[in-house]
Amino acid sequence: MEETLNTNENGNYDNRVLAAVVRQCKDVPDKPILEFLLQRAKDGKRWCCWYDGFENSIGQAMPENTPEKIRIQKMAKLIKRGLVSGCGCGCRGDYEITQKGIDWLSLQ
């Protein structure tokens, strides 16, 4: 899979895996999500949601064709692993990177 790391015309992050068919959470890489959350934290913009169309949408760090159900499941798995804090029930999420997530990124 090929990854891109840039911003789009709105200044939002555009980390998307190209030419991927997303059918399972394992098809969505962890690193771009955690990088997105870390950059948001550094910019003073703390929490993120899973909805499309918002500057704080975690969907910007996932493959372009990732279904909403997979987005929510992926974030729930990252929460369970302790890399992200927030809610994985399907509400707005309020996702933030944890110290464990920052440490994980530093090992990559």
C-alpha cells in the first residue's frame, strides 16, 4: 500500500492509504491515525471525531473508502490497546492520543 502525507486545500490533513479495499480493521494502519492525533494535540486541538466533513475527523487518517462501522471499530481497538483515549461506542468519540500512543509512535 502507498501512503500520502500532506494537507488538502482546506488545510486539513490528508493521510490516506491509496488503492486499499477496507473490509476489516486490520486493513487500516495504526501509524497514520496516531500521527494525526499527535499533530492535532501539538496544534492545541485536542479531541477528534469519526464523522466525515470535519477538520477533526479521524477519517482523514484512514483509507479513503473506510466505512463508518470500520472507523468506529478501529478506534475502539486502539482505545482497548491504550494507544488512544475516548469512546468507542459510536458516539462522537472524543479521541485523543495517550502517552502510550506517543511512546508507540516513537518506536516506529
